[in-house]
Amino acid sequence: MRMNSRAWSDRFDAVPWAEIATWFHELAAEHAEFRPMTDIVTSVLARGGDRHLVALTSMHDLVVTSRPVPDDRPIEVVVVRSPSSGHADADAVPLFWRLVREKFGVEPVRQL
């Protein structure tokens, strides 16, 4: 799995996080290598990231930007590449939050 910071020049049609979660949970149920993607999305929902971040999927990749989506393009994004685009990473969730923190200043809410 690879993550990187990029600019998105296409229209950014955000998909509800719940739909993205369902999609990745279904993929991970059939293909264990998608588990890190599911872990990232689960973490976003569990740690309040959905209040500050929006996302879409491009094939099996996850593309994330800050809320509200900027009107001007290109849009700064963090792209989480699926296992079909890279290698699975056991540290996917901490790496995701580090990139989101650096790029958008969004911190995950601490769980009690």
C-alpha cells in the first residue's frame, strides 16, 4: 500500500464515509489484502475524521481532502493506493493520520 500527497484536477464528488466503509469491508471480506484500507476508513469514522475530511474512491484507491471541498482546482489530496497498486502496510492507519495531519491540520479525536 502506498500513500502520497497530490493535487486532484478532476471534479471531486465526495462519497459518504459509510458507503466507502461498506465498499472496503466487502472487499476485505473477499480479499484480506484490503484490510488496511478498511482499517483506515474505520479509523476515520471512529475518530471523528468524517467531520473534517471527505473522500471518494478511484477504482480501489481512496482519495481524501479537507471539508469543505475547495472550489478551486487543483485540490490538495492524500491518496491511499490499494493493494493492487502497492504493498499492504501494517502501519497504514498511523501513516494515514500523519499525512492528514501534515496536509490538512486534521487530528484524530482521541478515543476514551
